[in-house]
Amino acid sequence: MAILYLVATPIGNLEDITLRALRILGEVQLIAAEDTRQTRKLLSHYQIHTDLVSYHEYNKQEQGRKLLEQLALGDIALVSDAGMPLLSDPGYELVHDVLEAGHEVRPIPGPSAPLAALVVSGLPADSFVFHGYLPRKEGERLRVLRETAQERSTILFFEVPHRLNAALENMESVYGSDRRAAVCRELTKKFEEVKRGTLADMRAFFAVHEPRGEFTIVLEGATEIRWNDEKLRHALADLLSAGMSRKQAARDLAEVSGWSRNQIYELSLEEK
């Protein structure tokens, strides 16, 4: 049986590739790449002349069948544009089908944007969750953020530049202004930059500095157990029905619920 190699490639600096990865890319009979133009730059830099085919989100079913047939002829490597294949990139279906067919799958570890951002963030790295790209639509984005609001581990997201400010605004509304964060831009590249501080700091900075490049956002996990939505709404309704003002109710509940005053005040506006 043949082997499908999952090969990590540089996330920016072409020097960030292992000797084993270079050997494998030169030895396999075929390389499947998310973007052949991007991968060809890497292969050309290291004078690797292995045949190259595309494998991406829009051709993965048809191309996956062809790659299974190619495995009968020898080993294949799968690479993404940058970093480790399958992390926010296509490839899961191919790995599943290759294993079902009785072939072997081996990882060739190396660069990874989430791990690079995590260890440089200044936030705890002993436990973390990676959620990939946030949804494009604000309603869906808020739903994802609310689902992670009580996560105790460090949280990582990818984001594109034209949605960064909206994402940071949504994060501040859900997690609170004081939640610590690191926004990492263009890691390992010429304009690499890491901004650290609170979500309020991040939002204020990028409100006046145009976001450029690819971003990885690293967020501190919840430092205390937060009340669920139902419990908060019941407590809020009780205080308001007793005649307490919205501002005072928000201030009092913020001290015990794990929610920010702004979040609670916004909820109070929904109460009749």
C-alpha cells in the first residue's frame, strides 16, 4: 500500500521547512496542492521538480477520486498554501478515503500559524482550542463567540483583514473589554507584528490602523465561570421588576455573573 504524506509548508519565510519535508516532496510521485502557483514558488526555490496537481475546496471530490487512483502508482504528498494541511484547509475527506482504501497516512510536521501565534501571544499555552475562521455573517459570528464565552482554555481564531474590526467589536461585546488578547499579523513574514493587550486596546488600535495581511487572534480563556443566558435573564428581570434601574442592575450583576456591564445593559433593553 502507498502513503499519503501531509506535509507542513512555510507560513511565510521559506526557510521554515524541515529537511524531511524537502526530502519527501522530492521523493513522492505527485504533490497535491491547494494553490499550485503558491506551491510552485516553494518547489522552485528548493529545486524540486515533482509533478504538481491542484486539490482545493471546489474540486476536492473529483480530484480526491483521481488521487486515490494515483496512490496505486506510488506515494503522494498533500500540502496547503501555508502551514499544516487540514487546519482550516481542505483535506479531511481525502484522508478519510485514503484510510478507508487501506493506504497509510503520515504527517510531516512543521510550521503552523495557530501554534506560532499561541506561543508568542503571552497567554497560557498549556490548554487551547482552535476554531479556524469566524463566520462572515455577524449573526453567525456572534453565535460562535457566545458558544465560547465560558471556555477556560486559550481560544484561537483566524480572520481576514476586511472583517477584523467587526470581529474585534463583536468579541468585545461578548467577552468584555478587559479580556486579554493578542492579534498576530503576517507571522514569519517581513511585516510580522504582534499586538498584545485587552480587547478594548485591540479594537482601538485597529480602528485607526488599517488591518493588512492575514491575522490570527489569540484570546484569554474565561477566568471565572459565567452565568448562562437563562440564569442572567431571570436575575435581571427580578431586579428590574423590583424597581432597580437598568444601570444599577447591570452594575450589580456584572460583579457576580461574569458578564460585562455593557452586555447586561444591552440585555436589559430587551426586557419589558
